[in-house]
Amino acid sequence: MKKKISGLMIILVAAITGYTSTIFGSMIELGTPLWIDADPACGLNATDDVDDCWALLAAFKSPEIVVRGISTVFGNVDGDTAHRVASNFIRRSTKEEGIVAPALYKGASERCIPGSPRASEASHAISAALQSESLIIIALGPLTNIATALELNPELTQKVKRVIAIAGNRPGGRRFWFQKKPIHFHDLNFKKDPGAFETVLASGVPVTLLPFEAARQVTITAKDLDQVSDIDGTAGWLADVSRGWIRFWEKSLGENGFYPFDSLAIGYAILPKLFLCEQIPAQIVRRRSRFVVRDELAVNKKFTEGTTVSYCTKVDINFKDQLLIRFGVSDVKREKKL
């Protein structure tokens, strides 16, 4: 029988995170408003990324924040599919978790062209929300919707408290390579729309980057899924549909689980002291040859030009525990490292 998570658990999470700062770090003020821009693909095929839905559910179950709205963008899947998946996931969460569903807006289906912004329902909604109040914007996919909103309404940059994005790397090294197999990931969110990142960086809004090197410090394993699967509602469903994704990571990438990239962005918004971040200049490094176009969003202390960003390199071991607790796991069992 699956376990039900009660409202008491949510209150307990707020109490723990609010009053044990020496263990879990300090948090931003209770009920901080934010916007989530996502490219979800959970519940489709076994090899489709489930990270966005893990992040969305973590946001819904975190009383420290208030999600003012959600917009969708192309990325993991095409724009229409991302919107459909988000709509279904929000509908499921509303029914099974009793949350008040945030409004959902359809966004870009292709990369932006700097200097020629193409407005969408999402960019209009982001602009309208910023006109009402200052917001943190969580970017789980390409920055297309955010860049468009800021390019069409440059006066709103002062209303953006921070953009938290899953992207970035240091020049050189094996930053996107897996240790056990000769396979690497691209900096996908950046690669899908380099121009959008260029626009956001140039706007002057505060930016935090959560890169691959931070994400690889947190692994969701099959045993973690077993714990979450016992929870009634959306969490249990999400654990079940994540099993194909975890098998892909185990068989194809040689890892013992998957890295929950996007959940780190929600984690940083809620408990920033669980992350070690540096202020480092960032710039888009363009590498062009006759056969290859390989731009990258790089950070380097040696850069004399660029935009200074907060670049996070370390994640506290308690992060995964907090994530599982919010999903409803009452007795987190930490696996022993071999």
C-alpha cells in the first residue's frame, strides 16, 4: 500500500528548514514568488528526460516559495509536446496533491533571433508578472522566453531578482563526460539557444548557473525510486515513470542512477546555503571552423570581459535528503558509498 503525504509533512518541512539553519543552511523568505520556465518530457518514452517534473513537484511541495506561473519552451522535446506534458503534469498534481494550480503559458518552439524578438503567450505572461512584482525566474530549459520578455521590455530587468539556469562550464577538461563510458552530454539548454543566453547576460539581471559539475554530485538511484514509489499520488507516479530513465543511465552511461539537474535550480531557490558558488566572469566563447560550430557558455576567472555570474560548483550532501523528504519520504535511507 502506498503512503499518503499529509499537510503536516509540508508544515514539518517548513519548520525544519526554517529553524535548523546550522544543518541545512538558511533559506530565502517564506513564500518568495518565482516563475518557472520548463521543457518537461516525463511520462513519454523511457529515454525521455524526467528532470523537469522532479523540479516542478519539488517546487509544488516547498512552502518557502510561491509559483506565480509556469511557461513552457522547446528543449528536451518540441514546444507543443513540452506544453502538453506540463499541462498533464499540473492537472495530475492539482488532483492528487491538492495544490492550487499555477497558470500555464505556451512559449517558444524555436530559438530566438537577437534583435528580432518573437513574442509568445509565455513572454507576454512573464512580462505581465514582472510588472506586478519582482520575481526569481527558474530556467529549466533554453532561455528563449525569458530573453524575449526582457528584449521586448528592457525596463523590466530591474524587476528580475535572479535568473537561475541549468547551464555553463569551465573551459577545457572533461566537464560533460561520464567516468565509466566514453559518452558526453552537451550543455543542452545553452546549445538550443545561445542567443537567448547572450541576451539575458547582456541585460544585467543577476544570473546563477548550475552546471554539470554540480549536478553530478547528486544521484537519484533505483533505491531512491523505491522509497518515493511507496508514496501515494504524483510522487509515486513520477518515481514509476522515472525507472526507464534510470535504466538508460545505468546501461548507456554506466552510472548507478541519474543526476536530477533541474531539481538543483529549485533547491538553490529554496536553500541556497546548500550550494557553494563563486562570482566568476562568464562569456559566450564562439568556436567556428569550416565543419564545426561549437559555441559554449564558459566561466573563467581569467576573463577580462563578460558578465559576472554566480557559478555553483558544490552541492551539500543533505540536498538529496531534502528533496526526498519533500516528496514524502519520512525515513530517508542514505546509501553507503563503496
